[in-house]
Amino acid sequence: MSDSALNVLQNTFGFESFRGFQGEVIREVTEGRDALVLMPTGGGKSLCYQVPALVMAGTAIVVSPLIALMEDQISNLKQIGVRAESLHSGVSLEEQYRIEQELFTGHLDLLYVAPERLMTEMMQRKLDQVRVSLFAIDEAHCVSQWGHDFRPEYLQLSVLKTRFPNVPRIALTATADKRTRQEIIERLGLDQARVFVDSFNRANIFYRISQKKQGKQQLLRFLEKEHPEDSGIVYCLSRKRVEDTAAWLNAQGRKALPYHGGMTAYDRKNNQHRFLQEEGMIIVATLAFGMGIDKPDVRFVAHLDLPRSIEAYYQETGRAGRDGLPATAWMVYGLQDVMLLRQIQSNSMAAPEIQRIEQQKLEAMLSLCEVTGCRRQVLLEYFDEPLKEKCGNCDLCLEPVTTWDGTEAARKALSC
Ligand code: ADP
Ligand code: MG
């Protein structure tokens, strides 16, 4: 490891040592080679490009799919004295002008850019005139047409390889199933990249999945018993259920706030802020909530409805226990969820091939619900990471099932 990378880590970021293979990734990139980094949420992907950005001459260009994610990172970086800015649709013209001047005069360590902006000819001509140290493509699974974070603009990023052949590229994601991995490599032209895969095992998360009976009552019992004062996230499929559940939890004496795509940006931001600041706050959300949320002490993630895939389940539950302390991933699911998700899939305008893959993903999710062995083994198997021993930290390890009720119906519903 070069001295300067460790210096930057310690003096700028204030961390003692690199985590996992961060150091190796950083060496790969600073020596000018491409890298693909698969690391679970909260693993520390950002440093894999932020440290090189400070070690290497020139400006690092970071592609990120959400304005909120960019803004969050930039305000953190600025606080520690790193020269970082962003260009996206929310930046005023005057601001843009100022930022571009800083770029041209070599005064920026990192520039975060929305993909559609980066792909404009104008932006690329501007980059021709400056020294670009590296391209970082964060949330790289957005190139995957099979995933539900698909961003068509991400597909165009393949151009970077031919347009800027001498600039190393690093792509990062927490979605690691084989298909997505292969797609990222193909679509971004990363066949020369070294691939770094971190363990996806989140050993401190206890997994519990049960049949849905009276969902909200079951949730309340779980909260009373296991997390009477903790902060956590409750996921629901629809906006209406989010609103209802948040109101209901408040009526039961818990502090809960809704979060979904139908609320104004102001209300969403406000609720997110309160969730981060106030102790014991529960946020009830649709899938719109969570990407890039860095709250270390989320003690539980509860699903009142079935997620559409194991990737989604893993990502969402992965927001619990980032501080490494015990946390719970709790879920109830029922036949109705399966029917509803199937209906959403078949009503979508997606190509038949995509619908078929989505159906397979849903089936894999359902098999995680219905497994009788160890849940963690099934989960990690899905990510190509076999776990030899039973984990001892999931419902099925602690309370092995003897009977197998009701779920046969769900299976039949899926195969009809
Ligand atoms: P990811 O993008 O993989 O979800 P982040 O890059 O947002 O994860 O990092 C998650 C958290 O881990 C952040 O709070 C970050 O400061 C912290 N972190 C990352 N690397 C280290 C390290 N080497 N030492 C200590 N903390 C770290
Ligand atoms: Mg990240």
C-alpha cells in the first residue's frame, strides 16, 4: 500500500486502517487499472474511489444515480476539507459556471455528475480539456435491465472506455448475483477489470420470516417484544399501506413517519432528517427509501409485504445493524403478496424475457421464505457464497420447523 493512500485515509478521513480489500482496490485504481467492486451496503465502497481521487493528480469524475446521494456525499466530503462538487439538474446556472471554472483550473478533487449530464457531448468536450484521474461508477447495478434500479442512461457509460481509454474506471455495487455481475462487466466494457468480491454475510443480522396473519398486529408484537425503543424501518408495497401503517403505529404509541414517492420532496427530506436525528424513530416506507442512507444504528428492518427479489430483500434488510451490533430482519408474507406481485409483473409493459426473469426472482424470494433449513445458507447461496455450517442466528436455526403449513397454495399459485 502506498504511503500516500494510508496518509489520506488517516489524515483526511480520520480512519486508522483500510477495511477488507479497500487497500487493494485503491492500489489497483491508483496504478491505472480498472476494477469492479462488489461489497455489501455499508461495506465502505465510497473510500475505494475517494482515496484514489485524493492521491492521483487531476479530478475524479463520479457517476451516481440520485441527486440526494451525491449531495449527501459532497457535504460529508466538504466537511473534511475535500474539494468536491456536483453537476446535476438541481444546480443553478451560476453555480454550474463556478464549478466548471474550478474544474478547468484544476481545483476539484472530485466532481459528481448525473449520468445523463456526463454523456452529453458538451460535458465530454469539457473533460477533454482537463485532467481526469479516474471515473467511478457508483451503484453500477443500475445498468442491469433485470434489476428494478435500471437507469437507461447508465447503458451509455460504455462510451467512456473508448472516449477516455487512458483513464481507469472503477464500478461499485452492492448487488452481487452472478447475472448482474456479468451484465455490469459486459455493458460497461469491464472485461479487463479485476473483480473484488467481499463477503455478503451480515452475521449480526438475525433473520426471521413468518406467515402473514394479521400483519400489523404481528409487527406490533415483534416491536414490543424485541425492539420496544429502537429505531428501524418498516417496508410496505404501496403508498396507502405506508400511510396507514405509520398512522397506526403512532396510535399505538410508537414514533413513526411515512416515506414514499407520492410525498413532496420537502416532506420526504424532512422525515428522512427526523429519522436520522431522533431516537427511537420508525420510518415506514416504500422501496423509494434507503439507497445510500447511512444510519449505523438501525436495529430492525421489518417487511410487511414480500419484496420482489432476494436482491431487494438483501439490500433492504442490509440497512439494519451497520454498526455491527445485533439487529433483526423481520418479515411476514402471504399468498396475497405473491398474487399481487405476479399481477404487477404481468401488467407491466416489460418484454416477455424480462417478465420471465422477474418471475424467477420472485420464486427465489419465495423459496427463501419457505426453506426449512438455515435462511442464511439460502441467502448466501444465492450470491454464490456457500456457507458450510448453519448460521445459528436465524429463526430456523433457533426453532427448526416441524410442520409445513399453507405455503403449498402459494407454490401452486406461482406455477399455474
Ligand atoms: P457503501 O457505499 O459500501 O454502502 P460507504 O462507503 O457509504 O458504504 O461506507 C459506510 C460507512 O463505513 C461510512 O460511514 C464510512 O465512513 C465507514 N467506513 C468505510 N471505510 C472505513 C474504514 N476503513 N474505517 C472506518 N470506517 C469506514
Ligand atoms: Mg455507496
